[in-house]
Amino acid sequence: MHVQSIVTQRIGYPVVTLQATVTVFNGLGVPDQGAAVSGTFSGMADGLQFTKSASATTNASGIRVIDGGKNRKNAASLIFCVGNITHATLAYDQSVNVVTCDDS
């Protein structure tokens, strides 16, 4: 398995929800269902550095929106990096990721 894409976004104001939409493909280039994706949100908010771990499992389209929680004010910077992917029958090969981190 590998990460095909990551799209990060901030939703709302002044309380902002952080999200990362992650797409996982298997070795045949097909979206992979049931992949448990874990990663870390990091950036600056309220003038302070923040880090938050989060995880979710991909759906039949190989996609999952991972919720990074809420910040009191708009995050000045935001990055999400995939740390690991686990699956009942497939192995994660980070070396073939199209992208491992995304910033917005």
C-alpha cells in the first residue's frame, strides 16, 4: 500500500477544524479499503506550535477524512504527515508514496 494523495484544509472561523483527506492505493494501483492510516497534524495557531496525532480507516474508495480537532483561532500554518498505514493483509511501502505530507 502507499499514499496516493493528501489534501489538508481548515474549516470554519474563528474556531477552526483541521482535516486531512488521505487516499491509499494498494500495490496494483487500486484504492484500498480497510487501511488504518495514522499521522500527525502540526503547525502554528494562536502564536503557538501545536501537534496532534490522529487516525482513521479508509472506505471502499480508499479515502478517509482524518479529523485533526479544533483550534481556537485560524491556524497560521498546517501540515499533515502520514506516519504509518496498517492493514489486515497488505504491507505499507512508504518508499512508493506519491506524497507523505501536505501543507495548506
